[in-house]
Amino acid sequence: MSEKLVKKVDIRNRRASFEYFFLEEFTAGLSLTGTEIKSIRQGKVNLTDAYCLFMDGELYVRSMHISVYTEGTHWNHDPLRDRKLLLTKREMRKLSENLKDQGLTIIPVRLFTTDRGFAKLHIALAKGKKLYDKRDSIKEKDLKRENDRADY
């Protein structure tokens, strides 16, 4: 038997860790259309400006850009549409209660596909960093880079 080759997708929001402190992290499923999952498997996703919000008791991700599928027809998807996130009731309740605190937001950190081919979104409850916190992050990265160079 030949196993089907499944291309792993792992798209990260690198700017998120620079802009925010992660307080708590969750993995959520996504409600997608056919052309969206095909475009994700091609790796044509941008998470940079994306954020999550509650609408009618459901959690949605907004401003996540999934490019139009190249082989799609006139039934292709809208690249910036709001996409529903699939979480358990307990996780949804926990997130909605924590969002009531001032200065907290939910941001997507990583988009990946599972072994079975499902797209999952790793989200984090986050608090924005101040300017001096960002400077500390830059300093830590520079020190780590210098130490890595010294090891060679």
C-alpha cells in the first residue's frame, strides 16, 4: 500500500511574539470552504494583521488573508472573510471571561495542518507589550544570536 503524501503546512505569526505577551494558548479548528483549504495547503496565508473577536457568542478570526485559489472558478472565496473558530464550550467561556479584562486580546499565532489534513489555528490570549518591553525582547534576541555565534 502506498501512503498518501500529506504536505505539512506550518505558518507562523512572528510579529505576534514581538508585539504581545502570551498569557494562555489554545488550538482551534477552522470552518473553511473548499477553495480556502486548498489555498492553505499551498501555503498562501497571511496572519500578520489577524485577530479574534466574539460575535453572537461565537469566536471568529478577522483579517486573516487566505489568497484566492488559483484553479478556483467564479465560486472562489473572499480572501478576508471572517472565519468561525471551533472550540469547546469551556474554552469559549474561559476566553470570553478573560476578554473582559482591560488590554487583553485574542490573536492567531500559528496555522498548521494535522496528519489527517485538517487546518488548525493556534490562538493566544495576549496582552500588548510596551515600548520598553519590546526593547528588552530585541536585546534578548541580540544576546542569544551573539552567544550562538560564539559557540561555533
